[in-house]
Amino acid sequence: MRIATWNVNSITARLPRLLAWLESSGTDVLCLQEAKVAEDQFPSDQLRELGYESAVHATGRWNGVAVLSRVGIEDVVKGLPGDPGFDGVTEPRALSATCGPVRVWSVYVPNGREVEHPHYAYKLQWFEALKAAVAGDASGSRPFAVMGDYNVAPTDDDVYDMAAFEGSTHVTPAERAALASLREAGLDDVVPRPLKYDHPFTYWDYRQLCFPKNRGMRIDLVYGNEPFAKAVKDAYVDREERKGKGASDHAPVVVDLDV
């Protein structure tokens, strides 16, 4: 079974690439983030023509998550129980579903913006709510993974140059402690292999030639429970999908499971 996670940075803008990638990659389950489309405008019909069912949680603004599956979708839960919300708004950042033998969460963790910004405190609160929400599945016997754009680089090796991020979000001790706390719920970091260079970066800014210069970050993560981690046969970053015109600034992270 092949599953993946991908921040597509607007499914409308990326739809031709997404459909082509699904056809060529043989992916069974795909967790999407940053759909940037309302649920009633999600391209479910085009995806269904390829054999994929869609579960979507989106409002048409800058976030939105989805799960696509060609092995069935059941027990869909939209939103994060205990979501703290931001400025009185609960944002569509989490969606869970059972797809065949595996249960997944597609998550788009808040960015945090700046360390002193209220969005940063919201980000840390959101992580606490996520940990509480996934604890039961994480300790269960069914393969389970929380996949998506975490907006945190777990270690210094997961950014191209720590000096470039001094004082910034995504690398602070509090954010990394939130990741460590999430793993304590019973989840392992399934680290993919890079298809080029030494580090499996998953995101490269559009600006300043970051992709050609490989100035990237590993912020798209797959956190799986013990049954999931034991079933992993391979994991890699499909860096090729970051290339060319109209690419997302994130690349898909692909995991092959023996389930």
C-alpha cells in the first residue's frame, strides 16, 4: 500500500499536476493540505474519474485539508476536537479517515508567523489539542499516522542553515518540544530518504532561488504508531514534483507499507 502527504498550495492551481501525479505514482491514499478551495468547489468529480474518493474539510480560504483514497474512506472526522481556534475562528486544519487497513490524519499545523505573534501561541495550543485527539489511535493496534505540513523542522539538520532561521518560527525550542510531546503519544517520525542531496527537505521557498540552491526545510512529516512504523518498507521525498512551472513549494512525501 502506498500513502503520501502533500501540501499542494491550492488544489485549483495544482490540479493538472495532482491528477498526473496520482496516475503516475500509484498512490493509494493521499493526505492534502492547503487546499485553498471551498468544499463545494473541490474537484471530487475529476478525482473520482481516477478512482479516488474524497473527504474534504475546507472553507475556501488559505488552509483546508483533504484525504483522497482508492481503497475506501470511512469514519471521517472533520476538525480537531478541542481546537483552540484563532481570533474566534476554528480553521479547517485537520481531517481523519480510515482508508482500508490504515487510519490517517491530514493536518495543516498553524504557521505561527512570528514568535511574539498571537498566532505562535495558537500554534502551540493547537499542538496540545492534536496530541489529545490522536492519543487513542496512536496507542491502538491498527496502523495509524498523522501526516501533513507541521510547519516545524524537528532538528537542526532539517533546515539548510540554522543561522538563516535565527529568531524565527519553525525551529524554536517550544515548537520542537511540541513535536516531541506528540511523539510521546506513541508516534515515530518516519524519516524519508532524499532522492537528491543529503537531506530529505520537503519545502523550498519560491523566492531567492531556494529550490535550485537546495535551501530547504523538512516540515512535511509522517508520524506513525508502532504498527504503522513496523509496516514501512520505504519512504522518500518525491523531489521531482517540486520542479517545473506551476509546482507547489512543497514536495510529496511517499510511504510504502506492507499491510
